[in-house]
Amino acid sequence: MTLLEANQTLGVIGCGTMGEAIVRGILGSGNLAAAQIFASDARAEIATALTAKHGIRAGTDNLAVAHACHVALVCVKPYQIAGVLDHEAVRTALAGKLVISIAAGVRLEKLRGYLPGSAVIRAMPNTPALIGEGMAGLARGKGTSDAQMALALALFASVGRAQEVDEAHMDIVTAVAGSGPAFVFVLIDALADGAVRLGLRRDAAVAMAAQMVQGAARMVLQTGAHPAVLKDQVTTPGGCTIAGLGVMEDGKIRSVLARTIEEAARVAGKLG
């Protein structure tokens, strides 16, 4: 499939790390040609590098991208969003177009205030999009059509998975999907530490822990089984797994992780 008609353009405003990851995924999927992407970044050297690496059109003028695009993907930080969108010329350029923002914590009401003539979608991708294994949650603004949401979901599916959610849950999505990779990196590091403490080489310990986490996650997604069911399949009576699980429960691992998500979601709600 293709995301846009051959004569249409995707604009990427603020094409930094996440914006480039999405561009790379879209190009790799074949959903758009390089000539259909026009990106901007405040740093001229980044724009030059984007053209050199991906063959897309790139520059430093956000307004030029807003005029040229048919769909705009806004990939700037939350504190930058007003400076990028809250201008009459930008409002006029993006009127009647679909605008997708990945600025954490910036709510649809605020986006509609900046762009009253645009259809808006709020999205939260994550850094595994860099390797095509991202997870994104998307919430649609009032008046955004099913076709526009389908296009946005397909865009993020180019770099992993994407799911529509209600905006009331976007702070939770930010905590689980957006911040979650950092929490899992800590878990992988801790598992590797345990193995190193017992004598395994660090490189082997990290590789085994990381692959184990990847495999376990894929089992959840591919089987559709509840994680508790899959856990029980590994846990034999009197075995080493149940012994290790006992230590985890002694450390209140479930409560700590649940509270981690609650706190991250609380802070996410203040970012915008």
C-alpha cells in the first residue's frame, strides 16, 4: 500500500531522532517514495544530512514544509510546539490538512487551538522505532475522519505497531510505551548484573538477557496468551523459576513496576 497519492507530500516538521526514524521506516516499507517527503529541522547540518542519507527534500523552513505538505508530522519537543504552530501563517498553510503531533503531553485541545482549521491527531511513539520495533498510541481530535486515522496508524505501523486509544489514556500510553523502554533497559541491566556476579562475561550476560526479553515479549504478542499463563508454563514445582519468582515477590516487584508507570503517567500529564 501507499500512504499518499503519488503527487502528495508528507511534511516532517522537526526531523530529529524520532522524525528520522519514522522517515526511515516509511521509506523502507515502500509506503512513500523519497520525493514525497519534505522535512525541516532548525539545524542546517541535520537537514543536509537528511537529504544525503535518505534522498528526501529537507531544509530549515517550517513554513515551507507546511505549505508544501498534504499531511504534516510534527516531531518537536513539548516546549517547542507553540513556537512552531502558533503562527497565523502556519495556521493558514496547514488549514484543511491532517496534522499529527508527537509532542508528549500536548493535548488535542491545545493543538486545535493552534490549528483550528486542521484535523489533528496526537501520537506517542517510542525509541524502538529506530529499529522498526516501535509501539505508538494515537488519539484523534474532533472531526478527524476514519480515513485520516487509518493513514496515521499506517504511518506509525511502518516502524512497528500502532493502536488507537482515547486521549484520556494518552498519559498512560506515554508512561508504558514512551518511557517503558528505559524501564526495560534497567531490567535487562539488572538481570545481566546478576549473571555477571555469578561469573558470566558481561557481553554474554547482556546478550542473553536482551534476547530473553525480546523472545518473551514476542511470545506475548504472537500467542495472545496472558503473561501469567506463559509464566506458569515456565514454572515447575520445586524448580529454579519458582524460587526466583519468590525473590521477586519479596522485593514487591509488581508494586514497584505498577507505581513506576503511575508516576511516569503523572509527570507526562504535566509536560504539555
